[in-house]
Amino acid sequence: MQILFLDPFQTLLLDINAWLVIHLGLGYLSSRLPLDWLNPAQRLFRTFSWEKDGEIYQKFFHIRSWKHLIPSGSRLYRGAFSIQNLPTHDPTYLEGWLKESVRAEICHWAMIIPCFLFFLWNSIAIGWGMVAYALLNNIFPIILQRYNRPRMRKLLAQLERKNSKLEATTISL
């Protein structure tokens, strides 16, 4: 319900600035969440059976064709962990990657929630446009995290099997 009535130019400026504050503010706050608080094994961040280890996103959204186009927000915040590339296959690093993926998903879900504030100073039609913007701007990064996490878990499991075989060979020598 609109309670603040501005001229169209002022409304546009408020919309732009509000989204900038929301995106940058929530991005910054989420980049400061301690990794210890983020648990990829938590129910919400595990892969659901209907996701088919993330392949559902390839089937319906063709994620492999566009995932490289999603920018990384980590460049904006000093000390932030980037999940775009894997510089190492060290299991400790990969566990951190999983936690960072959870952080990214939380951040993008959180960025959708404030979209309803835009109804306070926009018409109903523009307010719904802001809801659509919030969903479209954030759903693809969420899908990307949900697609990549099961793949990372498989990589970690392969590395663990490989390391356990190496340890068994070393022990038997």
C-alpha cells in the first residue's frame, strides 16, 4: 500500500538508491557472517531428491550455458571468498567453498525479502515490477549455488576415497 507519494523522477531515484543500499548492504553483511555459522549439511542447504544432484537445473534452465555470466559479488568486499574458480583441490579449501556457497545462497534469498518495501512508495504495478526484479535478479544465483553444491560434494567424496586409498597403501608398505 503506497503511503509515500513522490513525482516519477524522485520515485525512480528512490528505487535505484534503495536497491543499491539493499544489494550492497546485504552483500556486505553476509560477507561478514563467520564461516563457522554456515553449515552446508543443514537441511535447507542439502540437495533435495527432486533436484537430482543439481541436474534438474541443467535440464530446465540450461545452467551450463550461462553460469559463467553471473558476476561474483566477492570482488566488492575485501577479504571475501570467491567461489568462481577452484585454485586448489585441497579438501579444507573445498569445505570452505561449500560454506561460501551457503553464504551466497543466504545472501540472495535475503535480497528478495525487502522487495515488498517498494510498495510503500510505488504504485501497485511498479511494486510488482520490483518484486519481479528481485526474483529475477536473485533466483539465478540461487540456482547456481544449488547446482554447484552437489557437484562439489561429489568432488570432495572422490578426493576422500582417493586419500583413503593412498593412506591404506602407505600403511601396508
